[in-house]
Amino acid sequence: MRRFISNFVGGRQAIGLLLIRIAAGAALAIDGQVRVHYSEPLLPLTLGLLEVAVGAVLTAGLWAPVAGILSVGLSVSEILVFHDTLCAAILLASMGAGLALVGPGSLSVDAWLFGLKRIDIDKLHRPSRHDSRR
């Protein structure tokens, strides 16, 4: 079923969503970079690489619902695996869940790629100058 309300809100709300995306994405990417830099076992290294990738995608606003859900999963796995950053992981999980539910806003790659397009009806009915049916 197609949504009646666009999840690409504009105005001040879009700026707020952009700030949330930047904060959550940068925190994920920085935490992932630290995990990659200091980790030798395979599981922390893999989680670190995923955090860097999801942080970059979330900051750009590309596939925001998927990136938000992955952010929640990575934050929960960080709580279960590392047991050291409980407050930050809870904050990132809630920010990711919020972005997955609300959407990325109009200042995102998703809005540019998949946003509502404006169709000009007048241009559809007027013949173009290069029309061969004259």
C-alpha cells in the first residue's frame, strides 16, 4: 500500500533529521573505526567494519530505514559483545529506530533518488518543437 504522507519532510524538520543523522552516523563510524583499529578477533573486526559502513550510509541518508534498523542491530550487538558502552549504545539504537520510523527527511540522498516528483501537466499536452507529427 502506498503511503499518503511523504516521509521526506522539509523545512526545519528536515534540518533536525539531518542533524540526528549526522550525529548517529558519525558516532557509529567513529566507534566502528576504533573497533577496527584495535580489534584482532574476527567478530569485533566485522562489527567495526559494519559500523563504519552503516554510519556512512546513515549520514548520507541513503536507505535510511534499512540503515536505521542495522544501527539498532549493531548497537544491541555491541551491548551483548562488548558490555562497555551501554549508554551510547542505547542512544544510538533509539536514534536509529527513530530514523527508521520517521524517514530521512528532504535533505537526504533518499529524497533525491526516491522523493516525490513534480509532473507538469501542461508540458504533457503541448507538442514539442521537435515533434514530427505536424
